[in-house]
Amino acid sequence: MKLIRTILLVAAVVWLLNLQSGCQEAQKVPEPRQALTAAPERPKIAKDKEPEAARTTEGPVQIQAKRPKKKKVPRIKVDFPVHNFGKVGPNKQYSCGFKFKNIGNDTLKIKRIQSTCGCTVPQLKKKTYAPGESGTVNVTFRTPTREGKTSKRLYILSNDKKKAKFGLTVKATVELKIDFKPKSLNLSLKAENADIKPITIKSKDGQAFAIKGFASSRNVITADFDPKVEATEFVLEPKIDIEKLKKNLRGNIRIDVTHPQSSQINIPFSTLPLFEVSGPRIVIQNADPKKPVIKNIWAKSNYDDEIEIESISSLNGHMKVLSQQREDNSVKLEVQVTPPPQTDKTKRYFRDELKIKVKDSDDLTIRCNGWYPRKKAAKKSK
């Protein structure tokens, strides 16, 4: 009996479950089928033409700024601005070249080649050089007659603003094949024949030579010689004209010889004057007409002679001697300079000369140069 009840209970449960399932399926509404249509094909984009917005990059986006245009400028370059001829003979002509190049990006314009003396003569074929173009400054150099080292400067003046005045140097060492002494002469106005010493000229290499010329400044010094005689050594006995020497206290002796390696020698001479002044030039800065300037000047003898002043005069009237004080063979002069009024404001300079007449001698001169202060520009009112 219990078995039958159980079977009936199970059958009832199954029936109820089937009934519920059927109701749920009845509630489902079938979806209408949509017409199948082909979707439009997306255009393919080439990788090299991909829009900027479609690109992806890692990290922050970097924007490269435009580089400024390079300024056009000429630039001069000289590989070897110094030329050394080494050991050379005196009074000989030598040549060299200084190569340069325009390493800039604009035309290099050479204005001129400046030489500091007539012994160096520069030459340049043209004056404009394109970027990358090269040129050469050719130089002819005549060596001095004096023995020893010598150096001369030249300058390339161009439109290169950084090197507008480019320096070149020519060097050499002059060697003489003859020796001479003395190398210089110190003469005296009070000694016999000015106390000049004999001049000895000797060959260094044993090469015989002749003396073919002897000359001095203003013909103060002379000497006898035979241009036909050749030897390896000569001794000359110079003669002095004292009156000419008084007017030409300094000068030079030039002796020409026929030695193949040394054609000329030069011997300078100097002489102390009979009388001179110490401090022969007075300089006044910021001159003030209301404030005279007083200086002590010494007039002295170089040969222990007594100095006798005969007269004193001023060229422009701005100088005068306040007092004289004799001490041994000299005289102390108290000189006063009174600057004149500055009548022309554009002229800041004045000058004067004090002439001192010494007995039995030439005049002594004391010069004065003065400058007025610069006037400050007036400030503009606001």
C-alpha cells in the first residue's frame, strides 16, 4: 500500500514538472530574422600614409624646432704665420710665401697688406676669396747689415671681424763673415781727435777683401784707405771734424767691403754735448691758468766746465725762471709755467719753449706741453 502511494506521488511530481516546462516554452516569442547584408569594407591605409592621429608612440611626443640659419661670415686661416729664414748674410734679399685660406661661408675681402718697414715688401695677386678658396701673400725681405737676430711684422687687413688685422712675422739671424771693433764709438768734444779709437776689420773665414767705401753722418768722420788693396785684415785711423761733431752729436759710420758674404758694416757713434739740461720737457695735465706750476731744472756741464748763462727767453711767454742757484759745474733753475687762459674751449693744448743762452755754446731748450681738463657734458633736464 505504501509502495503504491509512493509511485503515485512520484508520478504526480513528474507531471507537474512537465506542465511547468511547457508553459515556459509557450511564453518565448521567436525573434524575426534580419536580412543578411554585406558590411562595407574599410579602406586600407598604407603604413607610410597613416594619419598622425592613428599613430601611437611610447613616451611624450617630441616636437623638433627649426634650426636658425647659419650666419654668413668670412674666416681667414694662415697655417704658418711665422717664417724663419734661419742664418742669413747681411744686406741680402730673400723671399717667402704665407699661404692662407677662407674657411668661412662668405667672401673674404683683403683690404691691404700692411708692412712695418721698407725691408719687407708684400705682394698679393687678388683681394677677394670665395669660401674654401686659398691664396698666398708673397714677401720679399732684405736683411739688415748689422749682425744678430732680426724680426719684422706684417698684417693682413680683411673683413674677417674676428681677425681683422692678422699678424705675420718674418725672422732671421744675420751672420757676418767679417768681424770689426769697436762695435760703437763714444766720442768727446774735449779730447784730441774726439778720443776716437782705430777701427779694425778682419775676415772670419780667411777670404781676402778690399775696402771700397767709407762714409759717416754729415761727413763728421773720415778715414784714408786704398780700394785696390786686398787683405784679410785692415786697421783704419779715423779723423774727426770737431766743429761738425758739435752740431751732429750722434750718427753712423758705414764701411763698404768686397767680401762675398759681407758687403757692409755699420758703426754707430755718440757724443756728450758740452752742456745739457736734466728734465728738458715739462708736461702739465689738467692745466689751470690760476695755478702756476713750478719745476726745478738743472743746467750742467758734461766736461767739468763752468756754466755761464747769458740770457733766458720764452717763446710764447708762459714760462719764466724765478731763480738761479749755482752748484759746482751746474745751475739749478726754478722754472714757473703759467698756463694761458683757455679762450677756445675746443682747444685743450698749449705749448712753450724756454731758450737758455750759454756762453760759448749752443742754446739749451726746455719745452713745455700742457693740456686743459675735459669739460663734462651738461646733464639733460628731465
